[in-house]
Amino acid sequence: MPPINKIMNFRSDNEAPINLQILEAINEANQGFEESYGYDQYSEQFTTQCQQLFQAWCEVLPLTTGTAANSIAMALSCPPYGAILCHEDAHLNRDECGAPEFYTAGAKIIPLSGKHGKIDINQLANFLANSGVHGEHESMPATISLTQCTESGTVYSLEELKAIKAIKEQYGLALHMDGARFANALSTLQCSPAAATWQAGIDLLSFGATKNGAMMAEALIVFNTKYTQQIKRLRKRAGHLISKMRFVSAQLVRYLENDLWLNMAAHANSQAQLFKNKTQGKVKLLYPVDANEVFCQLPMALIESLQQQGFKFHIWPGYNDVIRLVFSHATQQSDTEQLINAVTQYEQ
Ligand SMILES: Cc1ncc(COP(=O)(O)O)c(C=O)c1O
């Protein structure tokens, strides 16, 4: 019987345990000595795997945090006097304590709005059409960053990505994808990794694995040689050249093997769908449930009752009666079912 604080947890996929196969991969990599700073067999293997997976050349940096991946991506694509356009809720705008500004030596983040956590495409086009009118007084847009899945748990469709690609090409900008939950998005899109990234105009991808079963393992994947200059020095200057990188890379190698990453994401997404389908009419959803997160508005008394029954979740900042439920690779279906029962059996 797991301890009470380990179950019925819908707070965050960051709180989920490590997948046992990935843990085993760390153990297997722990055989004797191995070259340091990324010149180990696992780091090389992971790069090869990424090139096969994405069917393209790419430069790959294993990293330990998503903030580092996003911030190095910004430093590679946006000069200090440039601007980064993203959704106002984007992690790099709200939750990285100025790291992208710091790593770029002062680039300006320009937040845009948009429904369901997605950049409003008309607003983006309008903003760019009117950029430059203030001459050298203005930071010129250099990078568009979008989050896939978004901070609202939604997924940009391939059509939406195509529209953003057309805009980025029109203005010659870099396009970055914060893929902290890329596996969940891909599982929803049901397309190839190539179609969801470089074929959709993505130049730089923050490829997350930590939320989906790894332990401190992320990667920055760059598809466009225009944005790889001094990439290794930038990583070092950022303090992210990991001496024992083999233990990060060994996780990433195992993560991709036998579709482990996609299977884990599919499980997480299926639990969110189960919750959504079985509670229809009982909860008010704030956003479409596209992947592994559900944002819902509930009576305050029900929220309190769920807390008393031991369910863990976040009350969403800015609201009293909105909760975020995150389903992960480790969510037990019995926990999801208990939550569904608690919600559906509630009488006002
Ligand atoms: C959308 C998104 N991007 C990036 C991150 C990466 O964050 P960290 O630096 O904590 O690994 C997170 C973590 O919650 C996230 O939700």
C-alpha cells in the first residue's frame, strides 16, 4: 500500500515518480568509467536516435531543466536587442524568473493573448505588420515561441502550426516550441515527430521528458543550422554542460526506445479523457481537454470535499473555484475512477 501522499495526486506530472525502465537505464549506465561532458556512448546514441526519429539532421543538447532548454533556445535565436513573441501564459514569460531575458542578455519578451493558451494568430500577424515603426527605439521580433501542449492543456493543431509557420517565414523569424509535454501533444496529434516540428516550421524544440517519466532529463533539439552557432559554448556559459551527462542521456535513450515515451503519454492522456467523459455535465471545463490536463470549475463545497477525501490538486491561481488536474504516466486508473466517483456522486 503506497503512503497516502503518493496516491490520488493530480497536482502535477512533476510530482510523478520515475518510470522504472528509465531508472533501470541509469543503473545500467553505471558500469565503470565513461567519457564525460557529453562524449559518452549514450549521448551519441541519443543524437542518432533523434535524427532517426525526426528524419532530419539536428543538433541535440541533453539538459536537466526545461527552463535551460527554453533559455538557451532563446539565446541562440534572439539577440539582446531583439524580441520574443509568445503567449502571455507561456512558461518562459511567467515561470522562468527572467531566465530567457538573462540568457539572451536582455531580449524583450512580448506577451500576446489568445484563447485556450494559444497565441491568437491574427494578433500575431497584426503585431508583426506594425513592428518597426519606431525604428531603433524598438526591439525587433526575432523569435516566436509556442508551447505544445499549452499551459492550458490544449494542443495546437497542424493547421494552426501551419498558419504560424507562414507568418514566421514571411518575417524571417525563428520558431521555437516549448515541448515540455511534447509527447502528450504528439500522442494527440497522431502524426510523425517530423510533421509536428521542423515540417511545421519549428527551428528549435525544447524536448521534455521529465514530466513524462524521466528524472531531470530534457533536451534542446535544433533543426536549423542558422541557430546552432556557438551552441556548445552557450550551454557551458549557462552552467549546463553536465559532467556525467551519460546518466541524463541514458534516460533519454531508454525514453525513446520501443515507444516508451509515447506509451506513457498515451496513458496520461487517456486518464484525462476518462475523467472528462465520465464527468460530462457535472463539471464545467475551462478549456478543451486535448492531452493530460483538465482545468475545471467546481462548486467550492465539492472542492473542499475532494480535498478532505485526500485528493491532491492545484487550485488555479486567480480563481477560487477552478482546479487543475494533471494526469501522468504514473496515474493509476483506480485513482482516476475514485476521483470520477467523488465528483459524480456529489449532491449540491
Ligand atoms: C510548459 C512548461 N515549459 C517548461 C517547463 C520546464 O520547467 P523546469 O525548468 O522546471 O524543468 C515546465 C515545467 O513545469 C512547463 O510546464
